[in-house]
Amino acid sequence: MSEDFVEITTTAELREILPPPLERTANKARPKLHEMDRQWLAESPFVLIATSAADGTCDVSPKGDPAGFTLVLSDTRIAIPERPGNRRADGFHNVLSNPHVGLIYLIPGRGDTLRVNGRARLVREAPFFDDMIVKGSRPKLALVVDIDEVFHHCQKAFMRSKLWSPESWTPEAMPSRAEIAKTFERPEESMADLEAYYAPDRYAASLY
């Protein structure tokens, strides 16, 4: 398949199409948390964590918990608990070879986001783990991020996508999670067993 692309290969070419940002936008990143950032973290139940390995391969992992699950350890340090999952640990493997991470914190219904860039490390034990217990489950590890920069991002992407508008939601447009698992991950299992496994009540019981 031919690629009839006109590729951009230099910063100058990029800026021909996208002019430099306004000064207030270019300079909005801050080196530490403001009280308003702390409030945002206290209200956010969801974060996307972007990592990259030393060889450049990338990963973005979602993490969710009750609002306020990210602990603020200082103005320049936060901690994110790990919960039971698929144990691939793609992002964690990346952090072991390249500590740089990018975080996007969401608050349901809000179009703007809180962005945090920094350097992460994996911690297997610390006194603050006791503050991360949910439903009796204490995390076995946490991602501690030393902040390089933090800033708020506008809501245009959420407005364009209508992400929080229920009238735009079409969850039934795609096959169910059980059907996807049957196709790609667990073809040997019956649909009845998979539907039972991914039933909301059954699946929720394994969150912690």
C-alpha cells in the first residue's frame, strides 16, 4: 500500500502549520503543586500514566480508585497505589529502564485535566502504604513520582469528543468484553463462562 504522505520532519516545518503557543500557554508549567492542584488530586478518581522504555517503546496505563487515591507526599512528590490487575506491568517495566512519566488526571464531568510530568520509581514498602488501604486491601507496591512540572490543560478535546455527553455514548456499538476476550485472549473458553466471568457483579468482586 503506497503512502502518499507529505511528512513533517523538522521543527521549522511543524511551526509553519502550528504557530508557537501564546506566552501564557508556553509558560504555564509549574515546578511544584499549588493548593488548587492538591484539590484536583483529592477529587480525581482516574489517571492515565504514560511511560517509555529505554528503547523508545511506549505504554499508557489507566489507574483508578476512589477519589483522592493519589497521595500527596510533598509539593513535589506524589504516590499512586497499584491494585490487582493483569500483571503485565508494562509501564512498571518501562520505569525500571526510563523513569520519565507523564500523567493526566481526570475528574468525571470535567473537560479540563491536570497534567503532571516527572520521574518515577517503584516502591515496595513505605509508611504511607497504610493510607492507601481500600476495602482492607493494602497495595503491594506504589509508583512514587517526583514532579518536574505540573499544569492544567483546557477542555477542547473533551468538547470535540463529547466524552461526558450521555447522548453521544454508544457502548453497544462494540462487541462485549466477553466477546473480545473470546476472540483474542481466551478462545478455548465458552461464551457462557466468559459472560459469567465479566458480569459486573462478579468482576467487581475482584477489584481489591
